Amino acid sequence: MRQAIIPLLLVGLSGCQSPRLDVSDTYAMPGRVSVLEAHVEQRAVLGDDRGVPGARVVFRVDDRTIGEAVTDGEGLARLTCALQEGEGHIHAETTVAGKSLRAEGGVYAWPKDRTIIVCDIDETVSDTHIRELLTGRDEDTRSQPLRGSVETLKTLASRYGLLYLTARPGSLMAKTRTWLERHGFPSAPLITTPSIGGSLAPRRFKDRKLMELRRNWPNLLIGIGNANSDSEAYAKNGLLALIIDDEDDNRFRSHAVVLRDWRMVRAFFDANEAVLAEPTKLADVLASEGMLLRPVIRYQKD
């Protein structure tokens, strides 16, 4: 969301000074550890969001206390644990400058033998109205799903694991969740950058996050996005990079499979399901530079 940087900063300039707590969704699978993450930040007078170090964050899942972690220099508290399937919500609590803060996220179960897809949001599934996203109070009512994105992701979510990974800051997490739910997108974990600072370097954020995710979830093998930052972060971490480019005005390196719209995305998955849906087969194709079917895109005049 490169075009959102300036408005984001402007919103920061006029923002309140209250501390805030955000918590990312997480995932559970038998035999795998899960990571709970919460971010505590304080907004300065000139909109310079800064992580609050040394804050003690208590994590609960439903009614069960899991443990606690202390925020690092960037305000991030992380706790690894073993979660049980069927547990529904993470609750994080902390106190900053005498103010009690609470936040909630979801716990999702990923099937052990499925390929997992990571999907970007802005200009990938959302025709994002930047001003409404950043200045609207509780809901983003003007951004609209890209044609075919809801239906295609619903179908894919029945065959694959799904994760939303966006360079939006954590302060937009609740609004993003509401938007996805309101438009009927399939329910899946949502991970944002901890703060506005991470949004200014989306490739670095996604690269680091995907590296971490792949350590615990080797079946995370497909990435869908629209930008070079998506393409590079996906491929660098061993994912098949599927790029949606309906303008034909971007240039992507040869590792990317460029598809014009979500209709082509659906056709690509249908044509290659025997490979894409089997993590071992897909990993072999990626490692050996094997063959996949892909559409022939008609020439468009500049």
C-alpha cells in the first residue's frame, strides 16, 4: 500500500496520545507450536508511534491463562505455546501509565496435511479507499472487494489453509477484520505490522514474518499479492508467488506467476490442483523448477 504512506503519516500527526494494545490472530495445529503476539505502543505528539518497552502482557485463550511476556524495545511481546484445537480467542491485557489495556484476536485451526496460502489485502482483495480506511471511525464502507476475490477465496479456503498478511498497521486490525467479515471473505488469521513504522517497509516486514511462519508451518507454500514487495518476500521464503496485475504496468521478476484478475487465479488453481493442494508435490516443483500450467495473457497496448 505504497500510495497510503503520506495519508498514514498525516493521520498520525492528528492522532491521540493514548497508549494502545493490539494482538495478532494465531493458528493451531496438532504437534506444532503457536505464537501469541501483542504490540503496545504510545503515540507521541507529532504522530511518531513508538513501541512501549518493558510492559508485562498477560495472555489468555478463552478462559485459560497461557502465560505472560514482556515487551521488547519495539513494544512487541511474544509467547510460544501449544494450543488446543477448538480454542477460539486470544485475550491480551497490560497496564501502561496506569491505564488498563485489553485486546482480542482469534485462534484458527489449520489442517496438518494442507497447503497454506498467504494473501495480501490492499489492491489484492480490496480496491482500497485510502481516506476512508484511515479516517473513518469504526468501519471502512467505501473500499470494495475486487471482482471475484470473495468467491475465489471461499473456494480456496475449503481446500487450503489461508492466512491474511498485510502491511497495514495494527491500529487498523479491528477495522480490517470488520471489513473482511462484512464482505463475506472466509475467516482466517489476520496478521498486520505492529505499527506504522512497519508499514513504511512492507517488503522487510513480510520477509521477516514469512521467515518466522515458515519455520513453524512448512506447508505455507503459496502467496497471493499485487506488488513487487509481495513477489520478492514470497519467493525469497520459498513460496510460489502469484501476482494479480490487471493494469499490465508492473514489471516482476521471472519467479512470479502474473495473473490478470481473480478469474485467472481461480482457473490457475483449478488447472494445477493436483500439485498445488499437495504440499510435498508443490515443494518438489518449487525446489526443482518444475512445470505448472499457467494462462496466456493477451497483449495490451501501452
